[in-house]
Amino acid sequence: MLKDITLWQYFPGDSFIYKLDPRTKILATFIYIVAIFFAYDPASYAVLIAFAAFVIGASRLPIWLVVKSLKPVWLIAIITLLVHMLTFPGENVIYTWSVFKVTAEGLETGLKMCLRLILLLLFSSVLTFTTSPIVLTDGIESLLWPFKRIGVPAHEIAMMMTIALRFIPTLLEEMERIIKAQTARGADFSEGNFLKRLKGMLPILVPLFVSAFRRADELAIAMEARCYRGGEGRTAMHSLIYKARDYASLAIVIILAAVEAFMRWGA
């Protein structure tokens, strides 16, 4: 069910990863994503998988939580694999069906794309699992602060991103309640062909959008009632300070990206 989706939710804990500065985790996630696209052969992917497993182990996140975070991406991964298998050109044909040819090159490319997608989602999930929305807002705003000189609204961007992450579980719970209410009224979302089931989602999506806009309006009124004026003159309750562990963690991720780049272009 929808309540089993744990993507981009915060999970309280107290490990080494939790204690890192949010800016360190954001930068490390960005560098790791860049390193993913450097990967080319099985050895480079093995290094990325080993590093991701190490970070997940160091964060002490429950395995069930990590596995659930991959639930929304399985369908996309399967579609990605099929598209590459059936459309990617190659010389080593494994199977032929009608006008489609499955080649070894297409299968390899599809598996690489799926693995990239899974690793990207895993590492991004570790960031949100181990960083509360408020701390994440402070980290994003601090990283975007230098760009304020050229007119970039750093605080507003950070606030919008954090509110979006914060309301994902709320909207999932709301959708769950709407589905149960419609099912109690006799609606069936599991029968019929794809188009019929897609049309049957309208009684869910319409009240969900209405609820989302209502929540957004209530949030805006509440912020205005508390005299919220953005980042002007705003101070932080907790100052972000880099420590030795933050520099060491960033150095490790940079070394990982350098190793991936060397394995692709320097070897």
C-alpha cells in the first residue's frame, strides 16, 4: 500500500552519518551522483555498490527501510531495461521477436541504466532519511547563499524544496484515506484494462489535488499570521559548523569520484 512508501522521509537515528553537517551530505550526494555517470565497466559499478553499502551500514538504517525506498522505482527500472533491450543496436543477437531484437549490448546497457537509477535513489534516500527537513533547509540555504549576490532567492528555494519533501508523506496518507473511502463506496481500482483503471483514478486525484491546494493555502495563511517575511533578517537557531569528520567525509567521496573517472578515462 501507499503507506509502505518511505521515499524522501526522515527516519530518526543517532549514527555517524546523522551527525554530519547537512551541507556535507548534500555535497557528498551530488558528487556521488556525478561519480555514478563516470562508471563504465563492472569493476567501477562494484566500487559504487560497495561504497553505497558502506554508507548505508554506517548510517545504521534498517534494511527494511532501505528496501522500501526502492519500491517506487522498480516499474521505472523495468521499463528502462525493456526499452534498452528492445531498441539498443548491437551485433550479438540473443533473441528475436517480430521486428525486435534483443542484443547483448542492449541488455548490458539496460542493466547499467537500471543500476545507475537504483544507486542514485539509494544515496539520495540516505540523505533524506538521516537529515530532518529543518536541518536540510538550513543546509540548502547555506549552500545557495553565495548566489544571492546575483539575485538567486536562496532562502525561498530552500524553503520550497523542504516543504515539498515534508508534505510527501502527508499527501500519501491523504491518498490512502481517499482510496479507502472510495473503496467503501463500491469503487474498484483493480479491474478492467489499463485505460479503464487510469480513468478510475480520477475520483482519487481530484480530491487529492483539492486537499493539496487547501493545505497550501492554510500553510500560507499560518506563515503570514506569524509575520513570516522570508530570509530577510532571519537568524538560525543552530549555526552550521564544519568539523574534521565533514572534511574527511567530503575527501573520501571526492576520491571515489576521482577513482571512477580514472577507471573510465585514465586506465
